[in-house]
Amino acid sequence: MAAMAAAAAAAAALRVGLGSAGRALRVPLSHVTGGRSRLFQAGAARPRREDPAVDVSGDDPRQSAEKLANLWGEILESKRYRDKEAAILKDIDPIRELTKSILHTDRYKDGERLTNEDEKAVVENLLVYHPHSEDKIGCGIDCIMVDRHPRFRNSRCLFVVRTDGVFIDFSYQKCLREYIKLKYPAAAERFIRENFKRGT
């Protein structure tokens, strides 16, 4: 009698209530008792959608965190440099533009000395920073003039005319590079590499 009751129970349908209307879905008991239901199995087989923000490449989480930290550090470092680069350009642009105007326009003829105002700007903002300024100035400055470069006759450059009558050329770009090294040591090497021609 007990065996018949068990068999009848095994063959009976499982009632699942749906909503307040009391409708029912009949699912054969064998589908549930054989491990997992087909519905559950189908759900388990469906691939799980991953969060795209999570690195699933198999890296160790600590390595991923290090990579992220390094990347963020590089971004911050680049921004700091670009801010510093803008500050350097703002600092040197006035004297650089003045010098270009002196050398590359018709403001001065070859062999002409600078006005007192331009001479003062060139001496105070360029010449004193030249890496060999003492040798250039020597016994003293009589004036600063513009003339053709002694070797490259198509180029014009600045000359120190000394009180002993000797005159000697100097590169305004060398002066600027030295100034930047002194005032902006942390950014100087990269700035010079990116903003100055080689050999000038």
C-alpha cells in the first residue's frame, strides 16, 4: 500500500502557483527529481555577461592594480610637464620674439649696433646666461651689434663688441637653453629636446 502511494506521488504533477488568479503550471515530477530542471540547466549553461570595466584577462589583481596606477601616474606626469612647458614658453617668448625680430627683420642692417633698450634686454636676458659669458664679455661690453655669422654668411647673429675693440658672436639659443636649465631643472632636458633644434 505504501509502495503504491509512493509511485502515485512520483507520477503526480508538481503544482506551481502563478499570480493571484490561482492558475497552475503542471511540471512532471521526474524533470525535477532527476537532478536539476531543464529550465535551471538552460539558465546555468548561458554564458555570464561580464562587467566591461573588470579586467578578465587573467592577470593577477595586484598586477592589474599596478598597471592602472602606473598608467595614471604617467597621465599625471604628462599633464604636469605640459603645464611646466606652457610656463617656460610664456617666460621665454618675449625675449625670443624680440631676438628674432632683431635678427630676421629689416630693423637692423648688418654691422649696426642695437638701441640702448634692445641692448639692455639682450644683455640681461640672454648674454649673462651664455655658458661662456665671461669669455664673451672679456674686458667689458662696448655694445651689442647684428652682423653676418663669420662662417655661415647667410645667417645673422648677435655680436658682443668689447671695449678692447674685439667683437665675438654668441648664440641666443645657447643662452636660452642655459637659462632654462638653471630655472627649470626638472623639465629642462625634455623641453630643450622638444623645442630647440639640435646644435643651436
